Amino acid sequence: MCASYEARFSVTQLVEAFDSHGAPLVFPRGLPNIEPVDEVRPTDLAQAVRATADAAELVPMRFGFRGPARPGGGKPPPVINFRSEGRAFGNGETSGRALVPASGFYEFTGDKYPKTRWRLRGADGGFLALAALWRAGRDGEPDAFALLTAGPGPDVAPYHTRGVLPLAPDLWADWLFDRRPAEDLLAPPPAGTLVAEAAPRG
């Protein structure tokens, strides 16, 4: 499953893409200056898109929900991936559907350290919109998102037993605005959607 991803895109790319696919973006905190990021890791702040009454808003959120309390105390790890199968997802005031823009995401293979790191990106060269859930922050924490996962599609299967869910652009508005059931939308992409390339750490 995806524990980190790449976020290299401009706000212009996001505005044009979401506008042309029925989910025009608004910016409640003003137009952001988006810096390219080679690797977004758990607990990092990153851009996410969620629905408003009549538009979609781009807001920074933390990557990972607050984890469940551990027996005996101790800080729990964040929940960064969320299983999609057999669940219904809707929108509310404090939680709902989201999309996370990514120019690629990372998976690892191998049994020994260091494992081989792979970057999977869109075959068309554009950014991906990963299906996600968001939740309102508690106790002063920022709002957060977790990436939805399912069994791997053919492009991900060589690298992991589960995968995140890049949605096709014509599904973005249906997902964000809760127009169709999750089970109709959350499926691994067909073969050839993603391209994998070795991405060793510098």
C-alpha cells in the first residue's frame, strides 16, 4: 500500500483539469503557492480536494488520520490507508470523500533492506487523483486524509498486494459530490494506466 507519494504539479494544472471535468476549484484560504514535493510522507501537510455545496475546494490537510488508542498508552501511528471494499462513503460536515492530487506514488519490492523503491505514475504524463477520505481535525489538529485502497490492478500487482485508487477524470465529480455509490467508482484502473520506474533514494 502507499506510504508516500510524489506531488509535482502546479495550481494551474489542477484548476484546468478539475474545471474541465465538472468540479471547478475554489480556494477558501486564497490561491496557494504549491511547491513541488518529491515525497509526501505520513503526517506531512499536502493538498487535497473535497466537495462544498456547489464546487470543490483545494485545502491543505495532514496525510493520515489520528490512529486508534493503543492498549497501555503510547502515541499510535497515523492511519494513512483505508480499505474500500464493502463500505459506503458519503459527505458530511466533518468527514467525506476527497481526491488527493499526486504525480506518482511509491511501492517497494524485495525481502531485504534496502528494498527496491518504485515510482508509479500516470502513463499519460498527467497527475493522478487518488480516491481518499477526509476527517475534521480534533484538539487543534488540521483536517486529515487517508488514501483508499483495494486489491491491486494489473499495473500495481507486481509491486504490492493492495493498491491506491487513481480515479479517471470523468469520475472525479461523481466521487466528490457523492453522485454515485462508492462500489460503482472504487476499482483499480485498467492495465496500461500506470507506468512503473525504479526510483532509488538519492
